[in-house]
Amino acid sequence: MDASVLNYTVNDNVASFLNKNQKLYIGGKWVDTSSSKTFDVEDPATGKKLSSCAAGNSNDIDLAVKAAREAFDSGRWTGIPANERGKIIWKIGDLIDNHAEELAQLESLDNGKPVAVAGAADVPLSSDIFRYMAGWATKIEGETIPISVPYTPGAQYHSYTVKEPVGVVGQIIPWNFPLLMAAWKIAPALAAGCTIVLKPAEQTPLSALRLIEIIHDSGILPDGVLNLVTGLGEDAGAPLASHPHVDKVAFTGSTEVGKLITKAAAGNLKKVSLELGGKSPTIIFPDADIDAAIAGAASAIFFNHGQCCCAGSRLFAHEKVFDKVTEGISKIADQIKVGPGMDTSTEMGPLVSDEQFQKVSGYIESGKSEGGEVVAGGKYDNSSGGHFVHPTVFAKTNADMTLVKEEIFGPVVCAQPFSDENLEKIANEANNTTFGLAASVWTKNISVAHKLASKIRAGTVWINCHNIFDASLPFGGFKESGWGREMGHEVLKNYTEVKAVTVNL
Ligand code: NAP
Ligand code: MG
């Protein structure tokens, strides 16, 4: 790395990490790719190269799957008593906290998010899920089941179930929360007793690489339990999803690639879990605490630059408060300081890549040409090499506009008023999307809040809040937002098989 690439003082570990040629991690060793190909990772605030990573391919995936298979089949992980495995998983949480500053800096440099946000949200949420899952390692239990078999009168049976690890899991993750998505995937798989091959996003592989380096240096995980192959989706992700010796694939990313994953998984009918896109509604009633609703709706769309699968990208505000709400959110949007993530005064960093910059700015232009009214932002600028898009509020939008139908994955909210307080109608509007990931409802009327929550077809409904996450809360989507749940004890279903055992007494 050319030192001039970094305009900011960084933690010593970050500087030395970025200076290395990154390798693949297979069977407990750092190895080169079989192709020797590399790809560059850029700083999205400048467009300059940050680091160079190994471009893994199907041969590397094959080696990583072999290592994970061997670690699983030999019992190298499941053979460790559950309480000891739990302690190891807990220690990974401690390791993350002990390296919090450098992980936050790497996340900011690689993804573009403000370093303070990475330090306050991404890093502690990541350590927390390891601690939460550490406790589950000793609590993955079956049941005893009384059975009454009609064709064996008089016979007595003892039937019970056990939950066993699904086996080798392939995990493919996106760039919006690189460390946290790695943590959401690795922690439950380890708790369930699985072994892992992880494929981070090509835009943001650094924090996962560093996390695995930290785990490797601590010596706490047996070789082959956790493997990492960096590379491009088509070259490394696709062979992982289709690999015949992978028992399960867990994917977070676009709905489009999620559909490809299901096809790739069909070869050996591996289990699939998918956490995909969204077009989540934020619904504000006139009786809501309007100041709180304005702040909440702004944060719902602008947090992480709108690069959240659950971003509140469709705003429905009652006509009595519509102008006040859109003006309030616009005022917040205008005041948000956009800049490099490593600048501590920055409140919104650049988008992750030029591809996302082109995509999001394209949506802004399509919104304008389809008759949407820009009441804040609408500006974007890549003249410095960084991918900066200003927080944008569109009023006068409707359900037929591309902007309202498709996932933008940027800081762009589409506002629409509603006049009627008929909950059926409001729910129909909120549900008028192929997605079903999340929603928020803002009202002081608890009856309205709960009734609407029950009518919304989404995996998460927040009432008088948005973007509230906890390791114990399941998260995932209805409809085209995915299959299965991340986090909570629900996620363990993704990583376990149920076996029924019957004894003839
Ligand atoms: P994506 O293509 O779905 O990428 C997610 C992950 O899948 C990455 O690791 C990617 O590798 C990998 N991948 C790509 N093609 C694959 C294939 N054929 N087989 C297996 N793995 C494959 O997402 P993106 O291109 O980065 O972003 C596009 C859009 O996806 C965004 O604009 C946004 O709408 C949505 N998105 C959603 C989420 C979410 O949390 N739900 C997160 C990120 C993006 P590469 O990195 O090499 O592509
Ligand atoms: Mg892609």
C-alpha cells in the first residue's frame, strides 16, 4: 500500500494489515490462490487502492470445502464438549472487543461508513452475537415424544429427537455490514457444530480477513473449522453454492443472486437460507410523537447511507402531518455532513463502489423524470474519486414509479401521503411490494400499532422505532426477502438437522 493512500492516522495493526498481500485461509493455514490472481480493494472515499486480495476460484473453494469436510467428519469441532465450544465462541466475542478500534477503522476504510458508527454499531453487535451464540452451544436440545403406533398394539417405545449440525456450510455475505454479516453467519454455525467456508463480498473483504487472522493468531479454533476464500461472486461464490460436499449455503445479498443460489444449491439439494433485499415502509399516523417519528424515519433511511436491507425507503405519512414530516426529514437530510468515513466529523460516508454510485444516482434521475419532487438532496458527486450521494427525499411519489418499486440501496426515501385511516388499506399499500423484510409504524394508539403489525407481511415490525437489532431477535424476510431467519434461536434451525430416534422397549 502506498502510504499516501491513507489520509488519516490509523491504528498500527491496520497499517501493517493493509500492507500485506492478503491470502486465503484454508485448513488453518494462509495460502495463495491456485491461480495467483488478485483483485484490488478500494477506499470508497477516494477510489484509491487500499489493499490487494487473493481472487479465489473453484479449485480454492474445493480445497476449502475439503478442509471443512475433514474438520467436520473427523469430529474435530463437534467432538469438543459443548461447554468448551461455547467458551471458544465467547472468546471470539472478546477478541473482537479487544480489537475494536482497528476493526472499526478497517470497516470504515473498506466500506466507507463513518468510523464512529462502525465503532458504536458494527463492532459491538458483532461481538455480541458471538456471546449470545456461545450460550446456545450447550442448549441445542431435542425432545422426548410419546408415540402411539396403531399397527403395533401393546408395544412400548421410547422416542426422542436430537438436533445435529447440518455439516459443512458455505456462507456468502455482502458489503453493507461486512464484519457484522460475517459474525451473524459464523457465530450460529459454530454454536450448532458446523464447519464453515466463508466468501466475503469482493468490495469489502478486509474486516472478515482480519477477524479470521485474529482468531488464527489466538489459536482457539481447530484447523479447518473456519475457512475463508475471498474472490468474485461468479468465481468463488458460485462454486461454493453448487459444491456437492457442502451441506448448506447461507446467503445475504440481492434477491437476484439469492435466486441463483437456490438454483446452484439444487444439484445436491443442499439446505438454503437467504436474507435478501427489501423495500420497507415507514408509516406515520397523525397522533404519533411527530418529532420522534421524523428523527426515526430519517434514520430509518439514512443509517448506513441507506445501504440496509431493511432501510425505511417507502415513507407513508398521514396527509395531516405529511408536509411537517417531509419538511422535518428534509431538514435533517440537508444537515447531514457527507464525507469520508474516516473523518470523525462525517455523518454519512460514500457509497461502497462506483457500481452502487451509478445505480443510486440512476434511480435519482429516474425519480426526477417520472415526476417525483426532490425536496432534499438529489445531488451526487464522484469528482474527487469518492462515491458520494447526498441524502435525498422525494415527495409526490406513487406505487407505479420505479423508484418506489425497486430496492435502491442508497440514501433515497420516497414519500407518499395517505388520507384514510382504514388499516386494511394502509396495510395493502405497505404490502404492495415483492419484498417483506421490515416495517415501522409510528403512532401512540397501541391498538392501531398492534393491529397494523399483524397485517404487515414482513419479518420485522418496529413500533415507534426502526433499525433496532439484537442478537436474540430473529431477523429475516417474508416473500422475496428470503428464507429462514438470522439471529435469535431461530437461526439455529438453519444450521441443524432433526433426527428422530425410536427404541422398542
Ligand atoms: P450481490 O451480488 O447479491 O452480492 C452478495 C454476495 O454474493 C457477494 O459476496 C457476491 O460476490 C456474491 N455473489 C454474486 N454473484 C454470485 C453468484 N452467482 N453465486 C454466488 N455468490 C455470488 O450484491 P451486490 O452486487 O453486491 O449488490 C447489488 C444489490 O444487492 C444492491 O444494490 C442491493 O440492492 C442488494 N444488496 C442487498 C443486501 C442485503 O443485505 N440484503 C446487501 C448487499 C446488496 P461479489 O462481491 O463478488 O459480487
Ligand atoms: Mg454483485
